Amino acid sequence: MKRNGWMSCSAILTVTAIVCAQQPAENKPPAVALKEYRIDRSITADARECIDCHAKDSPGIVADWSDSRHAHANITCLDCHTAGPADADVSQSHFQYDKTPVSTIVSPRDCSRCHPAEAAEYSRSKHANTLAIMWKIDLWMNKGANNAVERVTGCYHCHGSTVKINNGVFDPDTWPNVGVGRQNPDGSLGSCSSCHTRHKFSIAESRKPEACGQCHLGPDHPQIEIYEESKHGAIYHAEGDSWKWTSAPGAWTAGVDYRTPSCSVCHMSAVRDIPGTHDVTERLAWETQAPLTVRPADFAAFPAKTDHKAERAKMEKVCLACHSAAWTKGHFDHLDKAVANYNEVYYKPIKAVVDLLYDKTLLSKDQPFDEEIEIEMYEFWHHEGRRARFGAAMMAPDYAWWHGFYELKKRGMMIEHMADELVESGKPAKRFNLKGTGGETTPPPGIQK
Ligand code: HEC
Ligand code: HEC
Ligand code: HEC
Ligand code: HEC
Ligand code: HEC
Ligand code: HEC
Ligand code: HEC
Ligand code: HEC
């Protein structure tokens, strides 16, 4: 958390010497061989101390760093980890090794000193703001329907949570934590290493679908499975090894460097005259994760400042790098019809059935997950309803139909059947004792509901 770094960084960048080279040690089996690092004189003595000692103490970290673009540009440990003496996250225990105050956390604000555009785009994205979104709309959180350990090992690993640190010692309930929307001690939101893992901070890694698939998977948001099933994913698996993943942003070219798009190509990378972005809401025309599909500007919890027609046009331009206009138009026509089909044929009528049960007090409103129909309704929109829409959006027919619309038909009938039985009996639905409740129901400071 160094505050005056940009100047010293620019000064360092004018030095063109090679920072460090790796030389395999002789006469040792490769798996355990310790590498030697030749540190160039252009690195300050302070910065060299970190590298010298950590090369022995944590060789994995120094090896990754020395492989990175940062090392090649003379960006050292110090540029990212030095802290102001008053920062809450200064590691006290580290003073036994070195006089320079260091902090473990390197927040988006720290990266923003050198990457202001990426940090600004990221800070307005749904990724960075997900804690506020969760506290606005999520019933697990607001109703305390799960407990702290379930949140720490589940939700917070993907979404992030508030990092608590006292005198350089982390609260273990809040660390490790590289969720996309973690709240840092300096007030900034998010973690850049969600997609660019330390200490390579590689652009190639973030461009591959695996970087996204660690969170975008499973029954409720199976984007990686959907991608694997699409022709794009099949071709990526067949020949992606030989594609060029390291080209500079803006110079990474459809048809030249890659033959089919990864998540990053469609959602983030610069493609032809569409600029790259770290705000993943760009290029979207729908909120296909919401119970009722709406336009991003109409998503009440976090209204986008985008115009859905302009964003759709951007997404279409990505396709046009490799497809004809008719192919592209046909695809989006199918998507928009699938959205209407889900909203009108499935979600609205089944929601009306369940709402009637609440009106008749056959279902109770105080605990959202303790009656069978409530769980059925939840999976109806949150699992199958999303899969039908995501499958249609991202070219995965098995998800659109077998994991999607087929399941909506089946579960929709079950919900209607159970509702009929309740109405006939006139008795309130059986309430189960929901296990594992009791999580905090007020948001952390700084997060508005
Ligand atoms: C003389 C050896 C030595 C020097 C010099 C040194 N470190 Fe460390 N550092 C360590 C050891 C040992 C640890 C503890 C590792 C552990 O917890 O297992 C550590 C931990 C860290 C951590 C994690 C913080 C924590 O509280 O666990 C960071 C970040 C770090 N060092 C960065 C730096 C930076 C930046 C420099 C240069 C300003 C530096 N180190 C200089 C030995 C050193
Ligand atoms: C480009 C910025 C950057 C540079 C350069 C950098 N680090 Fe880090 N380092 C990070 C980030 C980000 C994390 C993860 C912490 C977080 O999530 O905020 C981290 C984590 C660490 C940790 C804690 C790891 C753990 O698993 O507990 C240590 C130790 C560390 N760095 C040491 C070093 C050393 C030594 C160097 C130089 C060889 C270095 N770092 C260079 C950004 C950087
Ligand atoms: C002191 C300035 C500085 C800081 C702080 C810094 N970077 Fe960088 N970063 C650079 C420079 C300079 C380059 C370009 C290196 C080159 O390609 O020559 C770069 C390149 C990158 C790249 C592209 C790597 C590639 O494979 O092409 C990524 C990703 C990146 N940085 C992420 C981060 C993240 C994340 C942080 C914070 C954890 C961070 N940087 C902190 C200066 C910095
Ligand atoms: C495996 C990672 C992962 C876990 C675990 C996880 N989520 Fe998510 N969550 C996601 C992703 C990815 C999305 C984005 C879905 C989409 O837009 O397709 C999401 C979406 C959401 C949304 C919808 C946000 C919106 O904009 O509509 C809420 C609310 C939410 N999650 C809350 C939670 C809660 C609460 C938990 C724990 C009970 C949890 N999530 C567990 C990854 C995860
Ligand atoms: C959701 C995943 C994700 C997160 C989180 C993320 N990035 Fe990136 N980043 C990417 C992808 C994908 C690319 C490659 C885009 C392209 O192809 O041009 C990239 C490229 C970059 C580059 C190279 C672009 C350039 O102009 O040199 C930098 C620098 C960078 N990111 C910094 C950051 C910083 C700083 C943060 C945190 C504020 C961050 N990233 C967070 C996915 C991510
Ligand atoms: C560490 C977990 C994580 C990683 C890695 C991650 N995401 Fe996400 N992503 C989320 C969560 C959580 C949400 C839901 C945020 C919300 O709506 O509250 C989300 C939402 C999204 C959305 C929906 C945005 C909107 O406006 O509805 C898109 C698109 C997206 N991510 C794309 C990506 C791409 C592309 C990558 C990889 C380059 C990626 N994500 C990597 C966790 C992650
Ligand atoms: C061929 C381009 C393409 C690829 C590849 C792709 N997507 Fe998508 N994605 C789309 C389109 C198109 C939509 C729907 C856009 C709209 O709203 O009109 C979408 C929707 C989404 C959504 C739902 C956003 C919302 O809020 O409705 C998420 C999340 C997402 N994609 C993440 C990913 C991830 C993660 C990957 C990789 C595993 C990926 N996408 C691969 C084109 C793509
Ligand atoms: C980098 C080039 C590239 C981009 C960008 C691209 N595609 Fe493709 N796409 C391909 C290739 C190659 C195929 C395989 C064609 C074949 O079947 O011979 C393909 C196949 C498809 C298929 C056929 C799926 C099937 O199961 O038959 C659809 C639909 C499709 N793409 C839609 C899109 C849409 C929509 C976009 C933009 C959101 C897009 N593509 C972006 C290269 C691309």
C-alpha cells in the first residue's frame, strides 16, 4: 500500500536492463531443483532484500514473479506490498525479517496506481459490487437462512466478504479471500487476483475459460459446462493449446490468435473496434440470472447505466468477426424468444400459483426455505430457469432443453399439483425445521442494503 509509487515506478521503467534470469541448478532432479535468480543492479537494495530472502523462504512466489511481465518491467515486491506505517494491514510479525512495513493485501486500489483504467472499470462492475447486491436481494443472507461456516466456505469464496485484520493479523473467518467483491481494509472493492492469480498476474491465464469457470459453474450458473458443450468450447479443447494467448490487449485477434471465442473474447476482450472492458455488464442485453428476466437498466438492486440495444450491438460485433450477419441475427433471435418463453410460459404463471398460496396463508412468509413448495419454486427459477436461458444465450442445446425447459415443464407441473392439493385440503403446508440457520442478518459497515 505505497502511496507515492507511480513516480518511482516510471523512473524504474526507463531502465531497460533484464531484471532476472533463471538458471537451472546443476546435478539436481528437476522437481526439487532450486533456481538461482540473477538480480540486476537496476533494482534498489531494499527491493533486492525482499527477493533474496523470499527466494529461499518462499521460492514458489519468487519463481512466479520472475516469470511475470511485472518482473520484466522491474515491478518488484516492494511496489505492491509496501504499506504506510499507519495502515491497518501492516504485518507486525514481518518486522523481525525486514524494517520496511509490508502488508499482505494488495487491493485494486494498489493496482490502480499503475492500471487506473482496469481498476475504474472493475469498480463499477457487478463483480466489484456483489456484496451490496447480495445484501439487497438474497434471502439466505437477509433471513439468516444459512450459518457463518456455510457462508465462509461457500458464498464468500466466490463473492468475497469483508476482510478483517487487526494489527496485521487476519481474522480467520475472513481470510483467505479472493472473492470478486471482497471489501478491503482500504475501502476498495474486489480482488484482481480472482482472475489474474499471483504472482504471475498473467493475461493469458485470464483469457482462458478456466479462469472464469472456478466460480461460473454448478447447478445455478453452469457457464463453464455450457461452454464445454458448445462448438466454441469443443474447438477450444481440440486445438486451444496452439493458439496465441499472450498478445497485447487490442492486438489479440479473432481468426489469427484464436479460432473460437473464450468467455473473455465475448465478455471482456477488445475485438475489432469494440474496446476491451473490465466491467462484465457491458455487452449484455438481459439479466438472465434474475427470477423474471429484465433489462440491465431495470435491475433494481444494481441498475446498469447501459442501453440494451447498444450493448447487444457490441456483442453482435464480436460474433461478426467470425460469422455472417444472418447467423448472428438468427442466434440472438433464438435467445430473445427463449427469454420470452421462460418469462411468459413458465415464470409468471407458476409464480402466480405460489403467490396465491401465500395470499391464502397456506404458505408462511417468515422463513423462505422451510416448506417443500418454496424449495421447488426456488430451484424452478434459480436452477432450471437460469439454465434454460443461459443455454440459449451461449449455444448449449443440452442446457437449453434437457437441463432447462424440460425440467421447467416437469417441476412446473409438480408445483401446480402440490398447490392443488394444498388448496383442496385447506390446511397450511407442512413446515420443516430448516437446519444450519443463524447467519448474521445485518450487512457489514459500508455495505448498503
Ligand atoms: C530476511 C528474510 C525476509 C526479508 C528480507 C523479507 N521477507 Fe517477507 N517474509 C519472510 C518470512 C519468513 C515470512 C513469513 C512467511 C510465513 O508466514 O510462512 C514473510 C512474509 C511476507 C509476507 C506475508 C505477510 C505476513 O504477515 O505473513 C509478505 C507480503 C512479504 N513477506 C513481503 C516482503 C517484502 C515486500 C519484503 C521486502 C520489503 C520482504 N518480504 C522482505 C522473510 C523475509
Ligand atoms: C503486482 C503486485 C505484486 C507483486 C509485484 C508482488 N506481489 Fe505478493 N501478492 C500480491 C497479491 C495480489 C497477493 C494476494 C493478496 C491479496 O489477495 O490481496 C500477494 C500475496 C503475497 C504473499 C502472501 C501469500 C500467501 O499465500 O499467504 C506473500 C508472502 C507475497 N505476496 C510476497 C511477495 C514477494 C516476495 C514478492 C516479490 C518477489 C511479491 N509478493 C510481489 C501482489 C504482488
Ligand atoms: C508499480 C506499477 C504496477 C503495479 C503496482 C501493478 N502493475 Fe501490473 N503491470 C505494470 C506494468 C508496467 C505492466 C506491463 C509489463 C510489460 O508488459 O512490459 C503490467 C502488466 C500487468 C498485466 C499484464 C500481464 C501480461 O501477461 O501481459 C496484468 C494482468 C497486471 N499487470 C495486473 C496487475 C495487478 C492485478 C496488480 C495489483 C495486484 C498490478 N498489476 C500492479 C505495472 C504495475
Ligand atoms: C461457486 C461460486 C459461488 C458460490 C459458492 C455462490 N455464488 Fe452466488 N453467484 C455466483 C455467480 C458466478 C453468480 C452469477 C450468476 C449469473 O449472473 O449467471 C452468482 C449470483 C448470485 C446472486 C445473484 C446476483 C444478481 O445480480 O442477480 C446472488 C444474490 C448470489 N449469487 C448470492 C449467493 C449466496 C448468498 C451464496 C451462498 C449461500 C452464493 N451466492 C454462493 C457464484 C457463487
Ligand atoms: C473477471 C476476471 C478479471 C478480474 C477480476 C480482473 N481482470 Fe484484468 N483481465 C481479465 C481479462 C480476461 C483480461 C484480458 C483482456 C484482453 O484480452 O484484452 C485482463 C487484462 C488485464 C490487463 C492487461 C490489459 C492491458 O491493457 O495491459 C491488466 C493490466 C489487468 N487486466 C489488470 C487488472 C486489475 C488491476 C484488476 C483489478 C482491478 C483486474 N485486472 C481484475 C480478467 C480480469
Ligand atoms: C471468484 C469468482 C468469479 C470469477 C473468477 C469470475 N466471476 Fe463472473 N461473477 C461472479 C459473481 C459472484 C457474479 C455475480 C455478481 C452479482 O450479480 O452480484 C458474477 C457475474 C458475472 C457476469 C454477469 C454480469 C451481469 O451484469 O449480470 C458476467 C458476464 C461474468 N461474471 C463474467 C465473468 C467472466 C467472463 C469471468 C472470467 C474472465 C468471470 N466472470 C470470472 C464471480 C466470478
Ligand atoms: C460466443 C460468445 C460467448 C461466450 C464464449 C461466452 N458467453 Fe457468456 N454470454 C454470451 C451472450 C450472448 C450472453 C447473453 C447476453 C445478453 O444478455 O443478451 C451471455 C450471458 C452470460 C451471463 C449471464 C449474464 C446475465 O446477467 O444475464 C454470464 C454470467 C456469462 N455469460 C458468463 C460467461 C462465462 C463465465 C463464459 C465462459 C465459461 C461465457 N460467458 C462464455 C456470450 C458468450
Ligand atoms: C473467433 C471466431 C468466433 C467468434 C468470435 C464467434 N464464433 Fe461462433 N463459431 C466459430 C466457429 C469456428 C464455429 C464452428 C463452426 C462449424 O460448426 O463449422 C462456431 C460455431 C457457432 C455456432 C454453432 C453451434 C452449434 O452447435 O452448431 C453458433 C450458434 C455460434 N458459433 C454463434 C456465435 C455467436 C452468437 C457469437 C457471438 C456472440 C460467436 N459465435 C462468436 C467461431 C466464432
